[in-house]
Amino acid sequence: MLQFLSFPGQFRYMAEQEPENAYLRWPLTFLTFLVIAAIQLCVINLWRLIDNLIENGEIKQRLKYINQSLISIGFIWSVIAIGWVLLVSNADDPGLPVVVTVIECAITAVALLYLVYRQLLMERLND
């Protein structure tokens, strides 16, 4: 719903209200689509990882899910970091940059959890 209806409609409305920024409509739509797809990939991989843990599956399969999630999280982190830089350079109010900083810190914490779990799995695989 968000990917195909809400955000494209929001960016169309923004282009109508601010014609000088209308050129951003399609790049923002595409970027938002990719970020939401990356979030969906993380959720699917987490579901598969939990299912693999319950079934006592292979460690190599778990590593595959972890690596795919880390790539997705890295993409999301990069997009938000670039947006944060653009936001801070143009912001006159500190509220939104602080919120984006908190979101970025939360994403970093999740990525660190995945990295620690991947390291533990790799140690267990080498034993």
C-alpha cells in the first residue's frame, strides 16, 4: 500500500504544491520504493532465520539470511545518512535532524546485532 499508492500520491501532491521541486517526484518515489523493499527483505530474512533456528537448520543458511539482511540494512543506513547530511545542511530547526539521528542510531544498533550474530555463527561454523 505504501509503496504503490501512498508515497507516489504524496510526491505527486508535493510536486503540485511546489512546482520548483517537481523534478524530485520520480527519484523520491523510486528511492522510497527501494527502501521499503529493503525493509521487506529484512523482515522476510528475519522470518526465515527464526524458522531456521526453530528447525535447527544449517548454519550456512543462517549466514545467508544474515548477510542478505546486512546488505539491506546497509542500503537503508546509507540512504538515511545521505538524507541526514542534506537535511542538516538545509535545516533551520533542529527537531527533524534529531529525529533522523535517533532513527539512524536505531538502525546502527540493529546492524551491530546482526554483525555480532554473524560473527558468532562464523565461529561456530569454524569449530
